[in-house]
Amino acid sequence: MRSTTFLLCLATLTFATLTAKADDQPKLEILPKSSVITKAIGLSLALTCKPNVQNPSLITQLEWRDPKNRKIDTNTDSSSPYVQQLTSEPGAVLIFTKLTEDQAGDYTCSAKYANTEAIEATIKVDTIIDITWVDAPESQFPVLGKDYRIRCEVQAKPAPIVEWVRNKVAIISSDRYVTDNKGLLIKNVRESDDGLYTCRAVVVSTGNVKERNIKVEVQVPPQLNELKEISIIEGEQASVQCSGSGKPPPEYTWIKEKTRENLATTDRFDVKKNTGLLIINKVEYNDNSVYKCIAENQAGRAETTVKINVLIKPKIFEFINITSPIDTETKIICKAFGRPTPRVSFRKLSLKDAYTIGPQKEDKRIVVEQSNDPAKGETYGILSISRVNRTDDGLYECIAENEVDAAYKNGHITVEFPPTFEKTKHYPPVWTWDNRPGNLSCIAESIPNATIIWRLGGVEIQNSPNMKIINNGPQSNLIVSAYSEKKFFTKYECIAKNRLGDATHFIELKQAVVPGNIQQVTRADLTATTVKFNIVGPPVLHGLPLRAIIVQYQTERERIWDTAMNRTWSIDAPYIVENLVPQETYTFRFAAKNDVGIGHFGAQELITMPRRSVPAEPKILVSNLHENSTRDFVANSPYADHFELRWNVPSDNGDPIDSYLIKYCVSHRVNGEWRDSTAECSTEITQSFEYTHYELNQLSADTTYKIELRAHNAIGTSSPAEIRVKTARVGRYYGASSRSSVSYLLQAATLLLPISLRLNLC
């Protein structure tokens, strides 16, 4: 037993000694440590060779050799492997910048230790081909009803296994789905085959796996809707819509069959290839034809035809003015063209209705006839008038109509007649003053124009220092320089003649003077800074009309009217004096003015202005005021959610207005009376004195509000101007500008809120 133990201990000691000697042997180590390195082609690789010796400084001739035992150099410009020496310690790195399949094999690192002993180490580099998509487009387009292979061709070494997945479900070969090394064959493609397919490649030996998502869109050949025959109008722009279906959406082409023109490249035509819209600019009659619409996509082609008829608006190419003496017969002719052939009628512009075909019921003298030529598209209309009188003179309208449009043209019938002064015989007399010449104007109506002469006391007037004649018809002016001589203030005779007869008219020349005194002045209204008067002017029964009323005013302390302030009002204007000083006493006097000059001042008024006070009540401006009763007024807002309040600036009563105060409440009609809800009122709104308008927003639809408006100055607040306003229903609109539909949706949502919350939102 002891001998056995001894032998075992001896054997252990001997093995340990041998092992220690083996570890002390010089050798080379290759990192990473492995007998075989497996890498995919195209990747980079670095193999580091380092000596494992007691004294590394004794290592020499450290180098790498390729599988053909050729030394690998340090040329980094080559695509071949190259060697780079370590700088911090002995060692050499073999670098593959991009592995290729032919670079696989055994690579040896060798060196000499102490210049005597050769040492080396070997490592095997094995290359594989990573999974590569050879032909696997990410978007593919099968055609409805046809067989289609979804392409997914894969390359790898070792060879991969290919699987197909759709919507996380594996696809198994069946009557419709067949898999092969080129892809997945789908038979009789349906629209439901649209979707995302996954092509999965697996290399079992390496465990490598890759997936390719392929979007499949089934294409559908175009199908066109039938087009119905249409009519378009010459000279206008027209469009024809060719529409259909297809996937992807087809592109459209339009062809004119008569000329075989592609309208996309033809003048006046515009083809929207993506929508199928054909636009014809400035339609011509030769556009009358059959047109073909063609729709094409990657899946196929479809076509349809449409007949386009060109209609022509009526055109009046002849309507000539005519002249006829009174009590004779005349005709006026109108010629028109169009397709379809137009109907022609006549209307006198001073009458509402057109004449009917044949004799007119109201006036048998007037007869209308017409004839047409459908081949030429022409129509002739004839308006005949027997025993023409002056009422027949004037503009006549020829109306040519067809189903497309109507054309209008004016012609004139001139009726000749002897002179007359019917329109001027009641003219007022001619006035003159301050030695100004009197201008007597005589206008005679006649066709042809009349010749005019002037007479005074039965003697024809000739040009002289006191009288001058300007023109002798149809208007003539006699300029009389009266120089205050009473003999010239009399009646003058105007005689007009033409080849059909003559007429006489008398015109009187009178001397004018300034107006008389103001008859009456009363005070109508008084504020701290303004005064309004009611004024009755002097009578003007036998004189020139009044042009203005003039007021002069000054303070009671002033006595000289030469320095007084003045204001001129036009007749019947509001007689208001503004910008007066509160509590000041003024003297006012008044005079009237006509074309001759200003009359005497009189009708003096002594007025003491009130003290400064709160502003006058503003006046609210509403254009569509609606009266429900003698005391209730309701204005309609054209909008459902807002109302613009406008007002006039009131008198400030001596202290400038600094703001306006606005408040509004919901108002209900109860037993015929308006009641305002104090719980449904807005807070008081302050508006700057610079504005005379304010927009009330976020109102409730179909609701009546009472609005109060006050003016404010440093003294206080005016009495309120009030108005009730009713908003429109939701979606209803009365005004000139609309709000967006989003605004109305928000408004409708607001209506669901409590009234108190809605008013707070304002």
C-alpha cells in the first residue's frame, strides 16, 4: 500500500515538472483565441499575434503569412489583408478591411526567438455569405384577376430557408398560394390581397435571420362612367368631366374623333390628366363633335365617347335707326342669328312689357311680324307703326332669344314734329340785380331743330349795346343789360320755326333784391354747450329763393358786432350752435341770404347757457329697426352669435366725454310685456370715447337682449339709451358677410351651457 502511494506521488510530481517546462516554452498567441474565426463577407476583421516568451525583446522577424504561405505586407492601399505592427509592445495585427469569399483559409503568424528558435501559430478564417435580398422590392403591384408572384429572392451561404407571413399568420402553400425560391405566387389576385407581407429568411446553421416587409397594393384596371350628350355655348368656357375608378387612379387622355387630335397639346383645350376634366376655352362652333375619353393606369385601359353640341348665343346683326314725320307710317327691322334659331320680339324702353306678335291690343296701330331661316339660323323681326305720333318717338329694344341666352340691341325711332314750348312754358321769370345782365334762355322742342328769333313790343330784336342774342336755335339766349332801367324789366317774345310749323313763348325779366327780415326765432333745445333754434325765414313768394340762414353771436359783455362769431346754415338744416361756454350769457341775431346777398340782421335772442353737467343721452343707430308696438322696438341681428352696436356722439354738456358704458341682459316676453332677467346680465363694459361702436360677442342664438348705453364724463353718467336686439337662429344668416361653420358649431355648443356661464364668457 505504501509503495502504491509513493508511485502515485512520484507520477504527479513528474507531470507537474513536465507541465511547467511546457509553459516555459516560447510561443505565439493569436487573439481572439480560437482555432477558427467565422465572419460574413463584407465585414472587417483584425487578428492580433503576440509573443508569449520570457523576454519579448528577443523576438525578431514577426510576420503573417496567407493560406498560400505568402508573406503579407503592410500596404494599406490594397483591398487585400495587410499587417500593422504594434508600437507599445511586440506584436502584429492582421487587418481585413472587407472580407471576401476567396480570403478564407489558414493564416500563420511566425517569428524567431533569440535568433535561434522559430515559433509560429495558425488560425483558420472561415467566410460565410450573410442573408442578402437579391430581388425583393418593398412595394409590389399585382393586377386584379391575374396571377402574380410577390418577388423575394434571397442569397446566403449556407443556403437559407424562406417563410412568408401576413398579418402575423404564416402563409401555407395552397391552391391560391404557392411558394418557391423566387417568391410567393398568388393565383387570381383579389382586392383583399392588399396588405403587408413579411418574407423571412433563416440560416439554420448560423442562426442568422432577416425579415423583409413588402407592401402589396392590388391594382385595378380603369372603369369609366358613361357620359351623356351635352351642350356647350360658343364663346364661353366649358368643361366635361370624365370620371371612373381604378387603382392606382388612372391618367386621362381626351381625343377629338373628327380630327384625331390629342387635346392635351391643342390650343384652347386644357386636359387635367389626373382628374379627367376637359376644359374648352372660348368655345368655337367647330368644336361641335364626338370626343373620346381614355383612362389608363398600370393595370389597363378603358375608353368612352361623348357627343358635344355647340350652341350659339343670339346675335343681333342689324337694327337701324329710322326717322319719320308725324302722322305717317314707319317700320323698324331687326335681324338676328343664333343656334337654335332665335325668336325676335320688340319692346319700347319706356314700357314694361314687350310687344306680342300681330296687332297690339292696347294700340292697333302697332303690328309685330317675324320670319326665320333655320338653315342659316337667322330671324327677321318687323315692327310697323301706322299714323306715327310724338309718343312713338324714343328708344326701342330688339330682343333675340333662344334656349342659350338672349341678345338685346337698342334702335331709335325719331318722329319729326313742329316746334313746341310744352316743357318750358312754365319756367319762372329771370332775375337780375346790381346791373348784372339778365340771361333769358329760350328752348324749343322740335324735329328738325327750330330757328329762333326774339321780339320786344312786336319788333324783332337785333344785337345792340343793351341786348345780345347768342345762338338762333334750338336754344337761344338773349342777354339784356338792364342797368336798372325799368323799361327793360318786361316780357320778351321768343318765336321758334321749322319746316313743319312755328310756336311762340314769353319770358319775363325781373329785378331781384336781398331777403326781408327773419320772421320768428324760438329756442328748441339747450345744453351746457349747444343751443338749437327753430327759425321762420322771410316770405319769398315774389322773389328769389333763400339759400342760407346766418347767425351772429357774442357774449353779453361784448357790444361790437364786427367781432362777433358767425355761423351759416343751409335752408332747413338743423339750426344748432355748438362749442359755447357753460353759464355764459350770449346775444344771438339772425339774417337770411339769397343769391343777391344777406338781408338785415334781427330777431335778437339773449340766452344764458346752463352749467356743465353729465353728457346728453347717446342715440343708438340701427338700420333694421322693427316696431312690435307703439313703445317696444326690437332690432334683428343678422348673426346668431354677435351684434355690432353703433351710436352717435352726444353733447358733452361742457365736460369732454371720457368713455361709454355698455351693459346687456337677456329679455323675455311675458304676458305681452318685456321683462329683463337680472340673473342673465353681462358685467358693465367700458368702451373708449374714441370709438362709437362695440361688438357684443358670444351671444346666444334666437335670444332677445336689452342693451343699455351711457356716455360718461368727469361729472357723471348720462341717462341710458336702450334697445332690444334679437339674434338669428343657428345656421340662419341675414347679413353681408358670413362666419365659418366652425364658429357656428362652437356657438351651438355654447348654447348648451348655463346662461350665467355664457355671459361670463362674453
